[in-house]
Amino acid sequence: MKKILTVLAAGLLASAYAYSQDAAGVAMEFAARPTDPVSYAQGGTTAFYSAAVRLEDEKPGVTASLMFAPFKTKATKATDMGANVFLKTGRLAFGVSGFRETGESMDIINAQGQLDGTFKPSNTALGASVAFNMNHLLNIGLSVRYLENKLTSSAKLNTISIDLMAAGGKAGFQYAAGITNLGGKVKADDGSKYSIPSAATVAGKYAYESGKHGIEGKLQGDYFFKGGIRMGIGTQYSYDKKFFARAGYCYGGDTVLPKYFSLGAGVKLGGFSLDVAALFGDLSGTFIAGLTYKF
């Protein structure tokens, strides 16, 4: 029976945690990252892409989105792909999503120290969400995701995470607050246990329009239960609700998230929206593109 050396598994594990400045005891870091170019372009303000917020922002109907990103950190490279479908009908909304990240090929070394093929580590997230409009000031949303971190061809971590969010607002101001990535520890084959990046999240957004011009600002803070505070700030300028320019900054501190600056743009024509984001700093070289269609 073929065996993979422990040193290889340790190397892959370190690669999977490459975004963290203090990664000990934390797994599934990808669960805390954005999966859409608009959130990335505005400093990673992910709370405003939750089901509770989307119930408030989107018109009734079906919205389908695709995302692609060659993702880079100082230590690793990966390819990210994602898709989601969101349905809003009356006071209810439902969503399904999928995310897949594939790392660079790595050599497999057998028990005799010989090359025995290659393997690509991967991260996977499959989710479903529901949101309900309580009144004109409050929406509540629940998201459940299956998370998997495949370290080698025979070793993987997996768990279930839950997001509980509330959102609301009026007169240009909007808030979002809740718990993200709530879940238990995952257990590796060697018995080691790791926490997932659970956090308390609070965010606010203010939007102002004058004629065909619009501007908005977003601010989000995340307190990770394993320690560390992340702050994200972003802004967007829009013209005629068809053309968009975005910028942001994410400060990860001692958390599983990196520090980066972001710039982005978008265009909306008919039912289609094309959005892009470019990241700098710890994630220099990362480019995210997304295509959305509103049925």
C-alpha cells in the first residue's frame, strides 16, 4: 500500500494556512474570505453579500453569478472558482452556492522516498441560505456550508459551518451584524484538532445619490474567537447605476486574513453585470472576475 510521508502532509497543511500570521489551531481559513469581486474590491466587506442583506438590496427574481480568480499569497498560488444562485420572492429569499480552490501541483513521495506522482490540494465550500423579512427595519438570514480542506490524496479535513446574520436600515444607512463560520473543531488523521475561523461581525454602509451620480462607503469589523480583529473599509462610485469604480483596504492583523489594498470596476448592461477586482499588498497579483445575470 502506497504511503505519503508525514513531512509532505505537514507542508501542505502549512500551505493551506499561508494567509495566517498565527495559524496554529486554525483550519479552513478560506471560509472567512470573500468569494465575489465586489466584496473583494471594497476591502473584503463580506457582510453585505449575506442572504439577509441581499434580501433587502435585490429586486424579486433569480440572480445567478460566476466567479473566477487566480489567487496568490506570498507563499502560495491557487485557482478559485465559484457560483451562486439567489432567489428573492416577496419577504423570503433562498440561495445556493459552491466554491472550489485548487492549489499548485505537489510531488507525492512514497515510503521509499521515491516520486510517486503529483497531487493538488484543494478547498471546497458548498452552501445553502435562507432569509426572511421581519419588518421594514429587519431581515434575518441563515447560511449553512459544508467545508472541506483536502491536504493530500488520502488526508482531508471537513466540517459544517453556520452564519447567522441580521440586517436592516433606512434613509441611505444599512447595517449588518451576526456570527459567521460558527462550528466545532475539525480533527486531522493524527488526532490534532483545529478551530475554524468563527467570528462576530458588525458592518455599516451609507449610500448617497445625486442625479446620475452615486457614492457609498462600507465599514466592517470581525472579531475572531481564536483571537484577532479584522477591519475592512471600502467605497464605490457609480454613474447612472451602470458604471462602477471601487476601492478598499483590508487589515487582517493577527487573524487568518491578510492585509491588502483593492481596486475594482464594474459595468451593468441589460441583465448582465461584469465586475473585476485587483488586489495589492499581501495578495499582490490576485485578480478576481465575476459575471452576474438577473433573470
